[in-house]
Amino acid sequence: MHPASFDYSAPSTVDEAVRLLAEHGDGAKLLAGGHSLLPLMKLRFAQPTHVVDLRRIPSLRGIRRDGNLLAIGAMTTYAELAASRELFDTATAIVDAASQVGDPQVRNRGTIGGSIAHADPAADIPATMLALGASFVAQGQSGRRFIAAGEFFRDLYTTALSADELLVEIRVPVSISRAGSAYAKHPHPATRFALVGVAAAIELERMSDRVQRARVAVTGLANTPLRAIAVEEALTGQVADPDHIIAAAEHLVASAEETGAYKAQLARTCAEAALRKAAERAQ
Amino acid sequence: MSQPNTSESVFGASVLRREDARFLTGRGRYTDDVTLPGTTYAAFVRSPHAHARIRAIDIGRAQKVRGVRAIFTGAQLAAGGVNGIPTAWLLPDIKLPPHPPLAVDRARYVGEAVAVVIADNAYVARDAADLVNVDYETLPAVVDTEGAASATTLVHDIAPANRCFHWSLGDAAAVDAAFRDAAHIVRQRLLNQRLAAVAMEPRSALASYDKATEDLTLWVTSQNPHVHRLIMGAFVLGVPEHKFRVIAPDVGGGFGSKIFIYPEECVLAWATKQIARPVKWTATRSESFLTDAQGRDHVTDVELALDAEGHILGLRVKTIANLGAYLSLFAPCVPTYLYGTLLSGVYKIPAIHVEVDAVFTNTTPVDAYRGAGRPEAAYLLERIVDIAAKQIGMNPAALRRQNFIPADAFPYQTPVALQYDSGNYAPALDLALRKLDYPKILEEQAQARKQGRYVGIGISTYIEACSIAPSQVVGSLGAQAGLWESASVRVHPTGKVSVFTGSHAHGQGHETTFAQLASHDLGIPMADIEIVHGDTAAVPFGMGSYGSRSAAVGGTAIHNAIGKIKDKAKRIAAHLLEAAPEDITEENGKYFVRGAPDRAKGFGELALTAYLAHNLPRDVEPGLEANSFYDPSNFTFPFGAHIAVVEVSRATGDVKVLKYVAVDDVGNVINPMIVDGMVHGGIAQGIAQALWEEVRFDDNGQPLNASLMTYAVPRADQLPSFDTARTVTPSPVNPLGIKGAGETGTIASTPAVANAVMDALAPFGVTHLDMPLTPEKLWTAMESAGEQRRA
């Protein structure tokens, strides 16, 4: 596999990366873990003229708690996410998803920011971002801005990032109340990408076992991850027991017309599993 | 499970593989690892169309790329005297369309090589290849196996109805009579889907022509370097065999796909002389999926006749076999003599008739893939027997057992040409059932069904033919080669030994097993023995490795050559001990007069005596070296019983293999650990056919899943721990009693798992689904059938 020729830079600051992006315009591509970009380049489906490698930028790595926010550097690997105690305690869906991505080699190289910015419709991470109500910090020539996860994924491999912008950080709000989240997927047998994956986040009322707020996002049914609003509404105000969860997940069957009966069925089973676990973790 | 044995050991011990140290530490030497001074790199321009006329090829822009050495097209190769790639197995009235290494006027499958660019490095070669402009006029593509005969388009003008050949075997009238008398007739249409071999190491070649000596050397990923040399030298290139050396160094898996002569190595071997530089090419994984010969691809109508008690009376089989766009090297024998002849299975079937129509299509060529014809035979037979058991209400184990060829009936002549050497089928099935605790599993299955869990049990009692092959027999059936094997045993003056084998290892562990065999026969430590293979300059002409033949045929050749060494050593010992040669006996490498072991001559001392030649019997020549060319008198017939227990999820259609029991009878075993390993790998590959793998094309012949992103090869975490065991019925065909173990797993496991899944779905009234049994297919079947059990 021999990619077309390209130039390569490995800047050590975000500012420098942004400058390189602006300088090389459409021909530039950011390289994070490389597990999406490099195969495309080797097949010559992608032929960037300039590759900007982000691995030498220390500020893009790591997970830190900032009050009621978790700030995750865009270059944090799946393996680091999967092993994070902080994430496990507060945003378990990310740990679930990260630990199921690909295989150990992929998890040691692939990054959360790479997954989000690439916006593969079968990727695991984006659905968890919607369910957890995350927002993204983008940096471009005109400075930094925040983009809510719900506004970010526009289409197949298409995001709200503009050509000169770099995704630098993922911000996940941390609930102090009785909250839990989970991710369940049905993997493609060859790639391990999600045929269908469902992320669920549940907050229970303080004094009862009723659901105060549920957020459910599904990957695999469309070109972008989608919120399953009908499922969320069906569960809100109900006790998160198996019967209510099954009844709520049933709403995903309505998607069968566009996606086929089987995918709708997988969405339902994944939603049941994710909701059950999220409810358990919220206790 | 056998325990690995690290001590010096011999025949029958689980000695750790000596080759693993270099493989596991990245020190193997594969074709792509070889680079010569001045090596150039080839990139192929390939047809993006399944069927197209080539109107013109414009190399103008490509030629101007800096670093490009040469660009060749099919027309230039033809003008340069390069012939088409032949097939090595002929059948009556077979159509033999030309197969030029580079397409000349028509491309017939996606990925077919149309031109080659040779440049100073692989990147430039690829850049320039992308600039070669081929003017195609696309033509309608013939894709469907069943539809090929009625297609208005012809893949080859010389093959009307796209038929390559029609072949039949057996007694049609006797089968008609059996069906007239039958109490039960069971019919099923079965698809045996197309598979990709997916060897870990992609195909690779490096060709180098030495102008000074006029020697041509080719390093190539081959399972049979002498076959490569003979066919490429004598038929394709016109290079004299004695000036042509083929080296197949470490090869990372073949599964059959590296038996064949491919276009790329022919192009390189010709081009190196034209440009006076070495040329290298290594396939990308995409190229492997598009161009490595694929396997299976049968559509079969099978009918089984049984009497009222479930005794099989007759079997009628009609198969359409898809050969792809060109005849690959051994393609004609796979759906015929490796398939139709195995249709008696382990059963006494009085009348069998099989007809095969082989068709050309605009798809990747099809040839032998692990099992080659035998998995197709086992699948159809084991499926139809299972369907019969369900239909007439018999237990599938009982139906099988009552139809087994009895142990006292060997050698057994089947109605489809073969004579089975030996067999004892009931003990293998009984052992498998016992290991599984069959009555308990049946009870658990019944309990599970009550809970709405769908557990299925699938049995497969298979047979396979190894020890390929008696040369006269295969010659009479159309083979254009003998299928014996060679060995040369060279004892050095110090008593160390080099064994040169015509077999070739590409994962089988010959460097260990053959050293065990030689150590056992010679009575010297394994450490004193080196196994050499894969180089036509080092090894006598040999036929290579495929069809589970290496131990049975190649191993016997080594054994026979060692026999000659020992005879000579005895004569020298007799001379030194002043005794008659017939009074000399050998134990653990010591040669002594029978009854007088304390006055013994060691093997090393005898070797030195042979080479010093100061004191040899008058009629004994110096040196200690012997050759053997062993031609087996018959095939050998491994058999066994595999049982799979699966659970199908009602919610998702996912199949979980809960248990897998494999009882194989491969005759005597040299290294149980290595045989277990081959069985494990084979089972994984066979389960993958049942559940996951399928090469798919769209109606235009475009491949739909030609990558590891989309083609689902098996992974360890999808598989259970395999419970393996053996019964041992030594083969009388060869002196080692060995049958062959390389393919039993793929042959046995596919029908076992398919039967188990169908058994799991029995409550839904589903009797058959074609492979691969994907979750979506199973869920959809359960949905549309509705559950009948509770009704």
C-alpha cells in the first residue's frame, strides 16, 4: 500500500497546527491516531498534500476534572479513556465505548478527537457525546469556540468544524445527582465498528426511582448519530425498571421503515441493554 | 489437549515448533524481505470493470514520471514470446480459453492485470500506474453461478453457454432405480458460497536475471516451487529448466491459494530480462482479495433416497460450479475428482450419480481452497443426511450410525471410483457423543427451548481423501503431473544430517515434524537434523504441499530415503565389525551385531568412515546420501465426527458456539500439538464459512467486500475452546500409517455448525438456510416463520 506523496509537519503547539491548516488550505489533513486517515491514504481515496501530525502537542492529551466538567484532550487515546477511573465514575458510557473500539492496537493509537472529527457514521464515540450532552472546543485562526455535540455532526464524515479549525477538547458535564450512563453496541463482524450502537444517560429523581432525565443516542441508523427523543420521553417520569425500559426501547422500532427491520431490532436490543446498565449505574 | 514437550523427542511427541522462534521474533525471511542491489518495483494497472473490451492503452503520461523504468502491456508480452498460463488438469471436452498474464483485448474480471509499470521504487510505480490511461468499452458481465449458462454474454467466445465442461460420475440408472424403490426422498438446493483464502502474507515475487550466467531466479510465495518452475519455464516463458531457479522462502499461509501460477510472477520473470534489473512486487490486501484464486462457489441440487428404516439407497447430485473468469491451474479437478469421488462419505450408499456443470463468469478465478472439493462434498452430504433425519423423524446420530460403512468392509469400494483404505467410523462418533455427554445436552436443549432459548446440536461425520496422490490413477483422470514426492537425505561426515524435501511448509511446521521423523528413523537427536525445503536449486524435483499430503507422501519419501541410508550404514558397520550385513541391527543410532550391543558402531563413526573411504567394503561407494521418490499406492482417508452446540439469540440472530467437540482419525500422528493446531485452525476457518464469510459481487461483477474491513475472517474471541480427541486407525497405504490432518477441520466443521444452527431453528419450522448464517438472515427467518413450537 503506497500513498500518494505528501508533505508532513509535526507542530508542538495548537497555534502552530492552526497556522499550518490555514496555510495549506484544503490540501491539509490533521493526523491524530491515524486509524481512519492512513488506510484512506494508502488506498489513495484520500490524497492530502500536507499532513499535520498532532502527536507532539502535549496540551491535547489527558483527562482533567474542572468543577462540574470533565475536560478530555482531543488526542487522548481509547486505551487511556478505557482505563480512566475519573471517566468510569462520571461518564461510564465513554469507557464502555472506548473499550469496545477495534482491537488493542487500535485502542492504543486511536483518539477520541480523531473519532469525533472524522465523524464516521459507524463510530462509537459520537453517540456517547450526544447522550452525555458533551460540547467541543474548536480552535481556529479567529480563536476558540464551543460547539454542542447536538450541533456538531452534520452528515457522513461532515462536522461543524471549519477547514482551519482543530478540535482541541471535549467537555462533558458531570451530574452530581443520581446519574449513570452506558453504551451497548452490535459490532460488524469484520471491522468491529457498530452496526448499531446506543448510548444512554439517565438521571434519577433525588427522592424516588423515577427518571428525571434520559438522553439516548443511536449510531448506525443514519448518516450521523441521532437522539432517540421518543425513547427519552417515554422513560422520563417512569421508574427505570425492565418493563418501562422495554416499552421505551420499543419506540426505536419505528425507525424500521428507513433502516430495515433488522437494524431497528438491533437498535431496540442495544437500547434495552444500554438503558438497563445506565439505570443500574444511576442507583 | 496434548502437552508440549520440550525435551528431545521423536515420533508421537508434542515437540515445540523449531521455526517459531524466528517467526515470533520477526526474523522470518519472506519473499518481500529479499531485496537485491538495483531492485526495481512493479505496480499493476488493473481492470476496474468485470468485463470490458480494451480499445487502447495510453502510457504517455505514465512514461514521463521520473523513476519509471518500463511499462509493458499484454500485446508486448505476447510479442515477446510470453504464452498464456496453462491448466494442469484436463477433462474430456474441456474448453481451454487462453489466459495471457496481461489482458490483451478484453478484461474479464475486476482486478485483472492489464499493464505493468516498473520503477525505481514502489511509490513511483504506483503513481505512474495511476496515470496509465486504458480506454475500456464496458461489456455486460456474467456474474451469477446459476445464470451463467443462460446469459447472452459469453465470457470466452470458445465456450458456448459459458460452459467449461460437463462431468459426471456414477451409475445414473442404478440411482433412478434406488429412487423408485425409496420410502423417503429428501431434496434440497444448497449453495456453497464463494470464499477468499486470506493468507496472512500477501502474494509476492522477486525476479532477477543474471546476464553473465543467463540464470533466472524467482523468489515467490509458492506452495510448490518446482511446479512453478516447470510450468512457468516450459509453458509460459520458454526458459530452460536448468537455467531457472525458483525459491519459495518462508511463506505466510497459503490454504491452496499459493499453489497456482499467477500472472504477476510470470510478468516479473519476463520483465527482469528486458530491463536487466531485479523486479519485485508484493500484493496489497486489496489485490489479494481481487486476484488470489478463491474457493467453493457451488449451487447444488441434492436428492437422497432412503428405505422405510432410514437406510440410504441412493444419492443424486447436480452441481453448477463457478470457475470464475479463467481456468486456474488445478481448477478442473476441484469440483470433479476432489468432489464427486467423495460423495459416498462415511456411508454405505449403493447408488450414487453426480453431474457437474462448470461455468465461466466475470469473477475472480476459483481453484483449490483448504479442503478443495471435499468440504463441498461433506457439506452437502452432512446437510442432506441431517435434513433426512428431521424429515423421517430419526435421531441424526442414529441415522448416521446405521448407515456407516462397517469396520469389516475395508478396503471399501465406493460407487464413485475411490477405494477407502481403512476406517472405523462408529468409535469416532461414539467418542464425540460421549465427550459431549449427548443425552445431557439433548436434555439441556429441551429445557432451554422451554425458556425460549434456541440451542442446536449439529453433527458431522466426515471423510476426506489425502495422500494426494497415486500418479497413475490421477494421470488416468486428467492430471498433467505425477503426484509423488521426493526426499534427499544427506549425511555429513560428522553424522549431522540435511534432509531435502519436495514438500513445502507455509505454516505446517515441517521443520519440526520432519526432523522428528528423521530423528526417530535414524536414532539421532533432532538437533543434528536440518530440514531444507523451498529451493529448486537445493531440493530434488518435488510436488509441494497441498491436499494434506506432506506427512503421508513427503514424510514417507524421507522415511524411505533414510531406509537406504541405514542399509548402507549397516553394510559399513558389518564390514567394520567383521559380520554379515543381515546380522547387523540398529538401536538409537547404534549399529551392532544382533545380541552384541556393547560392540556397537555409532552413526557418526559410520558417516565418517563413509566419507574417509579408507576402509569400506569393496562394493560400497564413498559418501552417505540417498534419494527417494515415493509414489503412494492409494489415497488415504481420514475421517471423524465433529459436534457443535450453538445458541441462536431470538432477539438479534447472533450465533454463539457454546461447545465444539472434534474427534478425528488421521492415522498415526508425528506431533500431536501440531496436529491439534491444524485442527483448531481448520475448525475456525470452517465455522467462518458457516457463519460469516462470503465473497460477494454485485450484478455488474463489482466486488462488494474485497477488504478486511468488510470480509469477516474468524477471530479468536468469536470461537469457543475446541475439545479435540483422536481415534487412531493407521493407514495401510504407507509404512508410517499416516493419513493427513491439514484440512479435516475445514471439512468437518462447516456442516456441523450449519446443522447445529438449523437444529436451533427447528422450533420455527425452518429446515434450511444457505450459508453464511448471518444474524440478520437468522433473525429474519425467525421473524417471518413465527414461532410454531408454542402453537
